[in-house]
Amino acid sequence: MAFNFEPFLATKGSYAERISIRVNGSIGFSQGLMRKRALTEGSQFIQLFFDKEKQVIGLRFTKNPEDQGAIKLHSRKVVSKEGVENWSGHASVRAFFDFYNIEYEKRERRGFRPEWDDEFGGLVVHLANGEAADPEDPEEDDPGVISDTK
């Protein structure tokens, strides 16, 4: 039996889609999510939605800052000594959390594995499925996060 193997060479990055809720009122986006959803190029924005009954956050991505409720997604590229590009992103959403009484200040940072929902046309995050973020994982704690207070 013949196989058409290809070598796995992308050993210096993460490809898992993860979202974190941070204690400063921002949502963090993993490099895997940034890559998979093509959020590393040009200006990017998010639109947020919330299902109060099911405690689910909905996120849609857009490049149009004029879209209703568009929030700037800040991205950051870091190049390792080996020349590998790593991306992370965040959006300051404190007002969203406060409006819907989503706790963020009193808890440890929480990580989530978002799911794509075809009917909604975006990612959904089930708040009940959060887990404490790994303090050893530099991807989940981006020191470049800037909290917007505007």
C-alpha cells in the first residue's frame, strides 16, 4: 500500500482555536484562531452578540468599521529567533461584559474552545464550558494587551 505522506514542519506554533476572557475586560484570540480565520491581514473588527438564556456569546468578524457594533480587533505579530511568525489578538469589550453582567474581574482568566455555527455565521462561545487558562501558556497571556478605556 502506497502512502502520500507530507512532512509536518510547522512545529513552532499553535493551531488550536481558543478564546480567553481576561480580567481586564478583553477577549483574547489565540494564534490558531487568528490564522484559521485569516485575522492577521488588514484591519479587523468583531461584532458581539449574547444569548442570555443559554449564556452563549456570538462573534462575527468583519473588515468594515461601519458595521453596526463593530469593535476593533487588535493584532500583534511576534517573530521568534527561528523566524516563525506568531500572532495573537484581543478586543476590549468591558462594556459588553458589564452590560450583560458577564463576570470577568473576579475570576482567573478563562479559556474557551469556540465553535463555528453555520446558522449564525460566526463563532459561538458557551460560557458554561470555560476552563481556567494555563498560566504557563504564553499564548493565552499576551503582555501586549492594551485595555481601551474610551
